[in-house]
Amino acid sequence: MMKMVSLTQRKGMTLVEVIIASAIAVFVTAGVVFLLFTFARQQRLAFIEAQVARRADRIQDRIMDILRSASRNQVVPFSVNDAVPGQPSGKEVFFYRIIFRSGENSPNQELRFDPTTHAIIYDPDRSVANNEVRLDGALAGTSLSRVEYVWFAQGILPTGAPDNSLILVQLEVNDQGLARRSWRDPTKRANWVIATRTFAVNLRQY
């Protein structure tokens, strides 16, 4: 007796199944790419934020170290020529340059900010040529951040009179929109990574 065996042939995927499978593959791939892109973007943002904050901290530390050696009786009055633009004439408060000495017989030193080159410069002896240094050292050459401004001001006593013993400093470092430029308009300041520092330095009494 012959036994007949019915073989069931496997059918190939229909067009609808192929379309669905392809769509799923596309969505999965797109999801993976999006996650990788987002991760890389956040890593870049975190790195630049750290660099901006590091540069601001370094400048603050260096300014404080330098001004702490200054004598409050040896600070040259601020010059109107060094005043930050935009202030009322005759009522200037913030300046780009401070000149001081650590003692009566010591050389004049200088801290200044150049708004054209965005450099903060320290000159340990103004009578000696070509001995100026960039205050933020190796970070001065980075393209990831820029010193937007450094301002100096004299302290004010409760009576409203100038306080020779206190120097106020305000500074800003930012990235000019570099960190977010791939998905946000870098020309808008709201999209910048910004680190500001505001502090006061008590000068020596002698």
C-alpha cells in the first residue's frame, strides 16, 4: 500500500510583510543613530561647559593671587581712558586696567584686559619691555572658549566714599555658541555656554 505524503511548501514573504519588516528596520536604525547623536552632542556640551568654567576659574585664581600682593596705598587711580564704554561720563565705575605696586619701592605692575584681542594681560614690571604674559596660560590658545570681558572697580565704603583696600573684579568666559551650534543658532547669546565670576580682593595694608 503506497503511502502518500503531503509536503507543505513554505511560502515566501509577501510584499506587505517585506514593507513592514523594512519599516521596522528603518525605525530601529534611526532610533539607534538618534541616541548615538544625542549622546555625542551631550558629551560635547559637557566638555565645553567644563572648559569654559575651568578657564574662568583659572583667571579668577590668578587675579586674586596677583592682587593680594598689592598694597592698598600703592594703587594708581583708575584712568578714564581705561573705562568700560557705555558708562555715564564722569561716573565711570568699571575699568579695563589696574596699575599697582606691592610696596613703596617696588615696580609698577599692571593687569589689563584688551577688548580687541580678548586677552587678559599681566605685566609684573611696567618699566621692562616685552615681559607681559597672558594670564590664562595654555588655555589662552583654545578655540573652545573666549574671555568676553574683565572689569576692575574700586570698593565703596558705606558712606559712599571710595575704599582703597578693596578691588572688585567681574569677568565672563563663554563659548560663542560653539557647543550648541549644530542644533541651535550660535548668534543668539541665549544659546551660549557662559561662566561669570564676580569677586572682591582685599589689598594689603602696607
